[in-house]
Amino acid sequence: MSETQDPFSAPFGSLFGDQITVAVLEAGGRYEYPGRAQPLENFSLHPGTHALHYASTCFEGLKAHRQIDGALAIFRLDDHANRMVQSVKRLYMPVPDVDLVRTMIIDAVEANAAHTPDSPGSLYIRPTLIGTLRNIGAAASPSDSAILYVLTSPVGDYFAGGIRPLTIYIETEIPRTTPQFGTVKSGANYVMALGPTLDAKRDHGADQVLFATGGDVTETGASNFFLVDDTKIITRHLDESFLHGVTRASVLSLAADMGYQIEERSVPVDELRALAERGEAFLSGTAAVIAPVGRISIGDEDIQVGDGQPGPHTLKLRQALTDIQLGKAEDTHHWLTPVAG
Ligand SMILES: Cc1ncc(COP(=O)(O)O)c(C=O)c1O
């Protein structure tokens, strides 16, 4: 990364650390990892590579944060490594050991430590696995060869403009993905959500779409959804329909620590409408952290959430989360993995 590139002005994810970790698995073999990072260079892929035709690819997204004492730590490494392995299994690709995924993430972060911006920036980490079988007739067969790699990206804020109230559009007709892929972090899910997201941006000035097929709230294109008021915090119960966010789990643990009543259950759009008017709503995700929602758009109806500004509960939860990520508060849940750098 050149010294002149600023992660706070460049689009999120558009800058890259200059070192990458890579493991290659040839058919019938195992993942071969050289044990250290290497300079980031383009891959050479055969045009018939399975991932390019049949979307045999999945990824993770996690962050390493510069601590207030100058050290470096990865947030919830094991949860992300485990979710990666789950995604690979659901795509029927060669499954790496979770320990290999873990090691390759740590090595990639250590090799790119110098590129980690101070808070509120961080080093975004993108483990990726692609099916490399060369066969354009293999639409109905899994890839038996693969490349696993860990890319890094120095980042500032995901939503341009820092902490500001977001506008979300509720999409009740088109689902984000298919039922069997809800919990998988696969690229195909994101391209499926693109059409409705672009339409909502253009037609409703929305930042994100909240998918609520049939009137039942699930998640946005890249984050989970919460409602909160003075006593309770509400989010959808875990099922196969959406990605089980690591930030979602962290928010629920912190909210329980703070004494909120936790309600994990279905959230009908009609109830959301009523709760949003008197409470707060926010999105959670590795990239988004905890992002307040100020306006909800349903069809032609516009609902202001609370007074339209980031609410005190949202900000309190965000603070609690980032305090742990940055080593300002005690890591009582053991979510941080310290790394060299
Ligand atoms: C579809 C989707 N839902 C939810 C999330 C939030 O998950 P996490 O908190 O693990 O980043 C993400 C981001 O990774 C996502 O892409």
C-alpha cells in the first residue's frame, strides 16, 4: 500500500495490504500452505475455473484493531474461522482445518500489521476460498481442488460519513437469497441482493435494504437488524434464513451484561413499524459495527425512527463493543486474539 493512500477517504475495501497468505489444494491432496505470507500478486486462473462459472466460492470478513496500548488484536477469530469452515461445507468444497484458517489469518495480519490504521480505522481481513476445478461441464459436481487465501484491507468507515442515521428500505417481496443459502457467506448471495438494493437507493434514497419476505424481518444485504428500547433488545431468532452475525452475537452478550431483556424471535413488519416510532433501530456487522437507523421506508410510507438521530441505547452498545475491540474495556468474553505487530 502506498503511503499516500488514506483508508478514511478511499472506498471501504479498495486498498489492500501488500502481503497475502495462500494455501493450494490439488485434487486428492491437502491444503499446502508454505507457512508464511507472500507478496500480493495477481492469480493466474484457467478461464474454465469452477468458481468463475458455478460460484463455488465463499469468504469471511473480520477485523484486527490497533489497541490503545499500541498492540494489535483480532476480534472473534475463532467464530469467523468456524463460520468459514461451515460455508465451505455447504458449498461441498474441500474443507480446510479450522486451525489452518486461523493460522493463515494470523500470519496475514502480522505480515500487514504496518498497514493497520488507528481507531476508528482497522485492518479488515478477508479469508476467501475458491473452487479451482477446470471443467465447464461440472455444473452439478463440486470442485475437488481449491485455493484458500487471506487478503487484508486497511479500512476507515463502511458507511461514508461516519456515525450518521441510515435510511433503510423494507423489501417484502424479493428475498435476499434462497433458504438453503441464508447462513452461507457466499458471493452469489450478494449479487442476488444487488438489484433490490440499487432500486431502493435510486427510488427511496435508502442506504440499505432490510429483507422481510412475506412481512417477516431477516437482515440487510450485509448486516443484521436490531430494535431496542429502554428495557429490551429484539432481533430475529437464529434459523436458516440469514447470516448468523458474529457482531449480532456480541451485541446480544453485551446487552445481556447491561441488563437488557433479550428477545430473539420473529419480527413482523407491522410490529417493527410500531416499535420503531418509540424506540431505536440499528444494524450490526463487522464492517458496519453498530450503525443507527434514522428512517425506515416501507412502500411509499416513511417512518422516522425515534427522533431520527442515533439513540442513546444504540450509542451505548456501540461504545461497549468498540471499547472491547480496542482494549479500552476488559475483554471478559475472551473475544480478542493478540497478534504480533
Ligand atoms: C448478509 C450479512 N448479514 C450479516 C452480516 C453481519 O455478520 P458479522 O457480524 O459476522 O460481520 C454480514 C457481514 O458479514 C452479512 O454479509
